[in-house]
Amino acid sequence: MMRRMWRLLPLLFLVFCLLSILSRADSPSDRVVDDHLPLKEDVVSQRDNGYRVQETFYDSRRKGQTIQQTVRLKQGVDEYDLGSDEVFEATTILRKIRKSHPRPSRFTKPSGVFGTTAYYAKELFFLLFMNKPPQPDLLSTQEQQPKLSQPLSQAIRLLEGAAREHNPDAIYMLAEMNFYGNYTHPRNYKESFRRYRQLADLNGNSSAQHMLGLMYSTGIAGAVETDQAKATLYHTFAAEGGDTRSQMTLGFRRNNGIASTKSCEESVKYYKKVADKAIAFSRSGPPGGHSMVKESYRLADEEGGVYGEGASVSSSGPNAKQGGPNSDAHAAFEDVLEYLDLMSRKGDLKATFSLGRLHYEGSRTLKRNYGAAKGYFMDVAQKYWSRDGKIKSDVGPGVDRLASKAAGHIGRMFLRGEGTKQDLTKAKIWFQRGIANGDALCQYSLGLMYLHGLGVSKDSVKAADFFAAAADADLASAQVQMGALFLDQGDVSTAAKYFDHAARNNHIEAYYYLAELSNQGVGRDRSCNEAVVYYKIVAEKAEMLLSAFQDANDAYIDGDLETALVEYLMAAEQGFEIGQANVAYMLDQAQPRWSLRSLNIFNRKKSPFSDAALALTYWTRSARQRNIDSMVKMGDYYLEGLGTTADSEKAALCYQAAAESMQSAQAMWNMGWMHENGVGLEQDFHLAKRMYDQALETNPTEAYLPVTLALFKLRIRSAWNTATHGKVNSIRDEPAPRKPFSFTDFVQHFLEADAAAYYEALDAAGRDPNDPLDGNEWETTVGPDGLPGDDVYDEIDESILESLIILGLMGLLAWLVWYRQQRQERRRREADERARGGGVIADQAGVIGEERAPAVPGQQPDGGFFPPPEDPNFNNWVVGGVGH
């Protein structure tokens, strides 16, 4: 029986390989990105006297985001009426197309012996038996389009018919479907470029102009030749038409001088437009404004950084996870959530409150759940208050503080209508409960109610009192409100202090106020560069308005790498450093340096993942925004000649810039290797050792083994170089650092030398200086008269002489100080006399610089230290008289 089983194993393995290969093939219905397309009433917009006032397109890749612009049309027949019925019918058909699941295609390879063997066996089988000369295609931009499903084909025919009648909505939908691959339509970047250009030429659509700028900038999949000048031109047209994404893109380009002259003023202009829209969106929400949830994150950080765990800046040195075996530093989020749930069930109120906050605020890995959050907050509050609002008697320590915080969140949910119907009366009740225990969130929220008259009469004074109390507790939102109140009163300096404190907690409105103050020069000198930084921060905090990081993250997790790359690419062009780092990382990781697939002579189709030059571009842009790992990656690309001509000197400059941050041990190790081998830098074994040592100091844990091995090899090479009298500078001992020699050091060294001489004298006399009972201390030489001998008197005389010399020097120093003070006092008095107009008679004896001081009434005139010859006291002084 076992023998039969072993005979079946090769067959089973072959079947497994075939199934894995077939799972790679594209299904007839690809992934549907979004089921939402505009209805007929959404497409047709208002008209005014034959002119289109505003056209609104719903971006099929973004949920609820609209792109608006003004378009001038000729009077008479509106071109939107031509083909509008076909557009509506096609939209109805597209809504019925079933969404399919994306095929997984992650970068990670299986681990383990069996997994690795199976992976390479599939690659080899595909290489040997599943290859054929390729059809003329370019990624999904294929000359021979795959067969479409019947509903999709019918919808495409309707849209193409409407597009031939120059219907803008039909042209826009066709361009979007070809670019994003919506509704199972295959991607065709060349066709999407043609449609976007057709729409831009037709009516100057700003969305189409933005996409043309994007495609010219990136040259995505070879659909169009890269042309940064045309990209800037189209982005300028789109920005003037009101496209927010192009305004963001131009702000970044003008600030960094990309295909345009670097101009801080132009950058401020565009960033301010985006920041104004971001703040308007934030303030348009419920009381307290919209909550900006950050969806962006660096893909590389999930794997320990660009160079892996321990070798990247993001996971080494001060950024390394320092938790021990019992810590949650290395735990997954799901494990932490499960642990908190377990502790909450055991009655731990801190865990219960933490679960409520996690569900209320949400995160990248946990969607918001207001119902669950309210339940957890209520559980905490009920441990402190009864149903009638009275405090329970059997309350443990610390419960009052947690219950007050829970009350603040419950009241906030009633105030904003989150997870429940808005009820201002209940909100006020819960806030008052929390204020009794000094909760900052309750104070701030009740201040909002009084400021805007929500359920209470407006009272700015009470609102200011509540805001001040919350601001003292370091609540950023309250600090912003206090800053705004002081700014309205004209107290700019106090307002700026509140804004600075709130900005430390990354509050979006605080950054906006600081940007406005810096841009307009209110209360401070105008600083264009500072304004650009603040406006950019405000714009990037509203990432939900500008980019689709959430869609990109979901596509990456699902394995749809092409969609993820396109979305990250759009964010990268707008200046998001995280988008730039993610695009560069995906381009860097997708194509291995060598694989069995690379041996296939037929596999030569263009892929967006094979553009090393584009990867270098985004490594560079990310590095300019202070990403140290990206700076090191730049050096790698220049060193290996990836996407550019190999240039070891530029690589050395990149490594040096990263090493100067004192955070990248990898950069320091690379510089040590370059000094050791003379690549890009002068060959110098001593400097190589210094860089290796600095790498070890920066990252003593993870860099220990590679630095130790490198130093072992380096010392051998240095010893051989010294023995053979080589020209390379060998390793030598570092000179001890010498600090400046002060007077205190001189006295200390003098005393130490004197003590050393004393002990040397005792040793020469055979005495033990540490033995207080040594009889030699009491023995003296007795003379013939019974008195001590001469040696004792010699010692006494020497000590007295040293003391007299020291006293004399101290007296001389004191006299010099006194004399200097007297001269300064005389000069001051003379200056005062000249200022009062009184003349001063110069000394007739020719004593330069010595002048008599005027006599003071009731006091003997000052004759100076040396009396002049005409002074009657001169003779007394000559014969040795004292005083004059």
C-alpha cells in the first residue's frame, strides 16, 4: 500500500503545479474595482444660458469623491445631450456585472524546504512546458484585446457610440475603465491615454488634464514617452481649472524644482489652495470637525524596513522593538485585541476603556465601530454612576478617572450623532458628569456647545473658561480654540504659543494657523519656507481628499499589485513621501536580480514593475524628504548602475549623507567597505576601521556580527599592507583626545606632583606612609646640646620659605588687581568730566596717559601714585618720604 502511495506522489505533485499555474491565468472577468458609476442625474449638470456652469464626475476609483470644474461651451445644442441615453443605458448594464475576486500575486516566496522546492519546481515547469512566443502586447495594453463578456461588450459598444458623438461622460468613463480596469475591463494604458487626451482637447476637462500630466510624468508601462515638461504643463492647466490633485502636485514640483524653476512663492500659492480645501472639509463635519484617519503606511516597515529587520533605520538602533519576551512589542494587533478582550471579561476597566477607544477611533487594521465603542464606554461608566446619575458607594480606586473619560466619549457620540441619534441634552449631561472629575475632553466639548450655542445659549466667556481648563490639561483641540480666541482679540503672541503646543500633538488646524501666520507675517517675520512646510502638512493630513491610500492598501493585501502600484504612484506624484517610498519599494522588490523566469527568451513583455529608472526617481524624492533608508537605496542604485549609469562617487555621497544622520549603520558600513576597497573613495584602511566602528556604535546589536567579520578581514589586509610597505594608510592607534589645559588643571597637577615627590622621599627614607604607627615619624636627630639636629631645621626653613613665597605672590596679585581697578576708576571720572564740559590739564612732565583727578571738596586731592615734579610732595617722594 505504501509503495502505491509513493508512486502517486509525482502525479499529485504534477497536478499541484498545474493548478498553481492555472490560478495565475487571468479569468474572463477580472477584478471589479468599484461598483459605483454616476447615474444619469449625476452626469447631467446644471446649465445657464447655454453654458455649462459646473460638471461633476464621480471618480470610479474613489468613494464619494467628486471632481468639479468650470467648462465653457458654445450656445445652442449642448454636447452632453448627444449620447446621454447611451451613457445611461451603459451605466445600468455595468452596475449588474458581478465583482470577481482578485488573484493573489504577492512578492513573498514560500519558506521551508518543501515550500521552496515546490516554488522552483513550478517555475521550472512553467519555463519548460508552458511558454510560447508572446502576442504583441504591452502589459495589459494589448493590440489583440481579450474577449469580453457579453454585458461588458454591450456596455462598451454603447459608450463608444456616445464617444463618437463627443459625449464627455462617455469618453471619461472609457478612459477610466481602461486605466483602472473597472468592471472587469482589461487595462489598456495606451487607450486610456488616447481617451484622456480626447476629453482634454474637447472641453479642457481638468480631471483628464491631471491624468495626462500623471502619465507624461511616469510614462506608465510605456504607454507614452516620459516628458516632465509636458507633465508640468498639463498639471498647470488642471490646477488652474481647480483640480486639487494637480494643485498638490504643482506645489511639490515648484518647491523642489522638478521640470520647473524652484519657487517658494509658487509652491505656497498651490499648497495654500489645497490646505484651504482641507480645512474647509475638516470644519464642515459635525461639532468638532471631521476626524482625519491616517490610512497611509510604508510597506517596507511591515517587513522590518527596506533592508529587513535590524538592518533598516526603521527597525534598528533607537527605532528597534525593545520589548522583552513578555512584552507586546512584537505582538500582532489581533493578539493585543484578544488579550484586551480577555482582561475586560475579567473585570479590568482599563482594558474595557482601551477597547472602547480602539473601536471608536479606528485604525488601519480595525474599522470604526461606534456601536461596540459605546457599549464598552457604558460598561465603564456604569461601574461609577447608577442609572439616576448618582455615584455608587462601592467604587474602587481609579474608577472615577476612567469613568470620566468614558463619559467624555459617550457625550461626544451624542453631540456628533456617531452611532446614535444626535441628542444635545444627553451630551450635556454626560459632559457635566465628566467635568466633576476634571476630564479635559468633557471640558472642551462643553466649551464647544457654549461657543456655538448647541443646546445651550451662546456664551463665549464660559466657552473660554472650559477651553482654558482643557488646554491646561494639554488637549490639542482646546489649545487650538484658545489660540483662535486670542487671535480674534489681537493677542498674536499668546495665540501662537497655543498653536505651537497644539502642533506638537499634530493637530491639523494648529498647523493651518501657523502656516497663515508665517505666510502673512503676522506676529513674526514672514517666512515662505516655513509656510510651505506647514501648508504641506495640512494638505497631507487630508489624504482622503487627495489620494486613495485605503484602496491601494486593500489592493496590495489582496495581491492586486498593479492596482496598488497605480494608486501609490498617484499619491507619490502629489508629494506624499509614503507614496514615493512605497512605489520605489514595490519597483525594487518585484523583479529579483536573478530567477528561472529570467532565462525565458520569450518572456520580454513590458511591466510597470521593471522600471529601475522610475524606482530611482522615487527613491530620490523620498530621500529628499528625509527618508534615510531611501538615501541609502539611492547609493545602492548608483553603485550597481540600476536605472542609471554606475557612479561610485555619487553612491559615496549618498552613503555619506545618510551616515551623517548618525542613524544608519548600513550607510556607515557601506562607507567602510568603500574605504577598504577604494571604490568611490580613497582607499584608507584606517578610515575604513573608523566607519566600521561607528556602525557598531550606532547599532551595537544587529551590526555586531558583520562589523566583527569586516574588521577581522580588514586587520589582516592592514597588517599585510604594513609588512609589505604598501601605499595604503594602515590602521593605527587613534590619538587620545586632549582637552584645553586650564589654570585649575595646572594647580591640580602641581599638587599631585608635590604629593608624589613627598611619597618618593618617604620611600627613599624607608618609611611606610600608610602606617600611622611607624616610629620613624617621631625619631629625630639630636645634637650635642640635646636639641633637634640641623635636618629638622632645614625642613622647617623650607616649609616657611614656600609659604612666604606663596603669600608674596598672592599679595602681588591682589595689588595688581587693586591697581587696575584704580586706573579704571580714574578714567571713568575723567570721561565724566569731559562729558560735563570741564577741561582736564595734561601732565606737564610728559607722563603719557597719567592725568590728575579733580579735587573733591572736603577731601585731599589725589596726587597720583607718582607725584609730578611741580607737586610739593615730589621732594618728599624723592628722598623716600611716604605719602604726598
